[in-house]
Amino acid sequence: MESSFIQGFGLGAGLIVAIGAQNAHVLRMGLRRQHVGLTVAVCIAVDVLLIAAGVAGMGALIEDRPALMTVVRWGGVLFLAGYGLRAFRQAWRGASLQVNGKGKDQAATAMSAPQAMAAVLALSLLNPHVYLDTVVLLGSLGARQGGDGKWWFALGATTASALWFVALGFGARLLTPWFAKPAAWRLLDAGVGVVMGSLAGLLALSGL
């Protein structure tokens, strides 16, 4: 049991901590201090549901269907490439964090709670790459654990997810003074663009 939990925690952390569209969104919401609790809670809930579904057998089901895997893979490529281009566009335009009414974070218009929930759900559920990480990879590996081991594996992976999103969302405010500078936002957006483009390329090449 303990071994399965540790494996799930380690693999979950390795996949979730990597910069992605979802993490970039959580960081932005944390920096703006907009609906952080809601955003973090939705991310955790989505990961719990997807990892549980994968461990319960959906991961192996998808993995055994090459045509479906191809659709998911290329959908992930398009999503990541599109998000990367959007990040490069934001880096080009430049922005700064609104602090005491100053700054011009162009994408930082205040969101209502329903808008914030819709945004994080879209980034979490419309990104095919998320399904590859949670349902297919973590789910398939977890399902191979013997007996109740698969659920301990899932618990380990979801624990890593919860700790990461809480730390990212609520810890982002510590970076607020730095992100009051336009150069910091340009650097963040450019970095996200590079990572998203790299992930899209790796995912595209993974089926060759």
C-alpha cells in the first residue's frame, strides 16, 4: 500500500508540476488574486475524477484503441500549439500586474465566479493533453497495481496534485512585486510559449 502511494505521488508530481496550460492559468489567477480558491479547487477536482476514471479502467480502454489515441494525441498537439502562440502574442504585447490600480495586465479584466469556473474548466477539460497524462498514463500505470494498490496509487497521484495546485495558486502572491514589472510578464509568457511549443512538438513526434 505504502509503495503504491509513493509511486503514485512521485509519478503524479512529475507530470503535474511540469509547466502546462492549466498551471500557467493557476499562476496567473494567483498573481491577480482572482478566485484563487475556486480555481485551485476545480483543478484538484478534475484531476481526482480523471485519475480515478483512468485507474478504474478507462485508461487501458483508450490505450487499446489506436485510432482514439491518435485523435487525443493530435488534439493535444493543436491545443498546446494554440496556447503557445497565444502566450507569444501576450509576450509581444507586454503587460504588467495591476497593483493598487496601476499597471496594464491586458488580460487581467476582473472575472466573475462563473467566468472563472468556466475558464479553468475549459483549460482542464478541453485540453486533450490532460487526458493523456491523467487518464491514460497515470490511469494505466495505476490499474496495474495489485488489489487495492491501484487506489493507493490514485490517492498518491491526487495528493501530489492537491499539494501542487494549493502551493501554486496561493504561493503566487509572493511573486507579486516582481510581476508588477512588464518585463517579468513578457518573460513568463515567452517561457510558457516555448514550453507549450516544445510539448506540442514532442507529442507530435511521439507517434512516429
